Amino acid sequence: MVAAPVSGLEPRAAAACRPTGLAAPTPASAPAPASRRRRHRRSSFAARPPPPRRPVPHPTRSPGRAAAQPESSCLKCLLFLSNFLFSLLSLLALAIGLWGLAVKGSLGSSWGSPLPADPMLGLVLGGLAVSAVSLAGCLGALCENAFLLRCFSGGVLAFLVLEAAVGALVVALWGQLQDGLEHVLRLAITHYQDDPDLCFLIDQVQLGLQCCGAATYQDWQRNLYFNCSSPGVQACSLPASCCIDPWEGGASVNDQCGFGALGLDEDAAQRVVHLEGCGPPLLRWLRSNIQTVGCYAIAVVLVQGLELLLAIQLVRALTVHKGAAGSGGLSIGTPDPVSRPLPNWSWADQPGGRKTRIQGWGLGLQASPRLPGQMSE
């Protein structure tokens, strides 16, 4: 039985028996354990620097839209406030007209009958038209409704055309209007008792201008009730608005102050009533106030023209905003496909012989497990 050589002396004996000048053979290294290979792969993957992280693009508003927002808000406020004021005024005129028609019983007419020839009806129709157009402008500006704004623009444009036509007719027929003023007053005197509104208007003109009749106080002979041949109690009388002092020191107007004034001579009548007609004073009043009336008319036209421009500008801004919203609305910066980081796939060992493929984008890691047979990539 041969004894086993001592392991510590065997290398020395082999070296002593080796010829001089020959190098010692390199012993074959044993394979590393599987756990060491896995740690080496993990450490090499962890030491790899991740790709540079690109900033995440944030939505940014385009400069044109950012500048248009304050402008559109200002347009909305101006258009809403101006139309709100016109709406209040037109609704007030509509309410006054309806009240006047209700007091005089004109609203009791049956459907299908002709419309009454009443000045209050004109006030009602005008207030209704202006209030409808103004409310359309208010709602269109408040709700940013392009359809209502276009309806408002059309209504304002129709008003401007109508006002321009009326102004042109007044300028062209101004001379004829002055000549026919006394004729209009005589017609009003003839129908004095037929219409309460006409009666009120004539009384206010005679009280304000301190006049009586059209050309002279004898024009009231044309009225059937004040004519001296009339069988009524008002024969040869004059309205209380023709009197010099219709109140006679009292708190209310004395309706009988002009009784019998048409039967008196001029010397006696001038101590009771005004003898001058209302035609010349009314013509002088119109000539002295025509500039003021023209300035008010021009101011109204300018306000309406400004509202029309605001509505058109707001519709244009809403159209641009709608187009921008349809195409995305926001200018979002997208990364360049050339400079975008490419995926970086790596494999990592897992317990049980499984492999895990790890993808790195510079914005995080996404792991997806794979079986050992799926390592062909």
C-alpha cells in the first residue's frame, strides 16, 4: 500500500525534477460559480450610465393667442356694458308704451283687427326692436356666441341704414317741413279731442311756447267742439293751455279759464289768452335747437357704429380661437425623432434561471420578464 504524497511537498518535487530553462505550465483555472457570474453582470449593468434625460415638453400657449385673450376680454366687457345700457332704456320705453296702450284700452282690440294709429304703438315697436337687438348683443358677448353676435351686427347695421335714410330725408325736405309746419298744427287742432296723446302734445307745446293755435288763436274755430256754431258747452271756448294764467293762483289747472274767449274782441281776449299762434315760435325753437338735436343724433350713430365694430372684432377673435382649438389650440413642443433617445435593452439574471429584459429610456426603467429561450434579441 503506497502512501499518498504530501500535498505541500508535491509542487517542490515537481519543480526539482523539471529541466532547467522550461517554464512551469499554467494550471487550468476552474470555472467561476454561477452566482459570481450573475453578480458580475448586475454590477456591469448598474455601472452603465443612463442616457441623458430629456426635459419633458410642457404645453405652452402660442404668443398670438396669449395676446388675444386680454383683447377679447376687453371687447366682451365693452360690448356687454353698452348693450346692457341700451337694453335697460329700450325695456323702459317698451314698458311705457305698453302702459299707455293699456290705459287707453288699445290693447283690448281683437286679433286680426288693424293696428291702432297710436303714437304709443310706435314707442312699443321701437322699444321691442331695440331691446331684442341689445339683448342679442348682451348674450352674444357674455356667452361668446358667434351666431348671436352676427344677429346683433345685422340689427345694428339695419338701424344705421334706417337712421341714415331718415337723416337724408330731413335734410332734403327741411324747407318743405318748415312750410308745412302750420298745416300740421291745424290738422292737430282739428283732431284735438280724438287722441289723448295728441291732446297732451298740443297742450305742452302751447304751455311751453306760450302760444295758441297755429297762426292765431282763431284757428281753434276749425275744431268742431270749440267752434262758435257748435251746440256744445265748449262753443266759442279755448283750451286751458291757451290761457295766460291757467292755474289762476291754484294748484291745478282751471279748465274753464278759456270759456267764451273766441267770442271776445282782441283787446279783451289778449288779457285772458295768448293771441299769437304756435307756428312761428315752434319754428324758431326748431332752428335754435337743430344743432343740439343733430349732435345727439350723431352721438347715437357713433355709439352704434362703435358697437358694430366691437361685435365684428369679437366675432373675428372667436373665429380665430375656434380654429386654434380645432387644430390643437396649444403649441406643445415634441422631441425631435432624430435626437430622441433610443431604447437600451439589457438582460439580467433572475433566480430560477429566468432572464429579465430591462429597457432604459433616460426617463426611467421598464422591466419585462423573459424566459431563457427568449434571449434571441
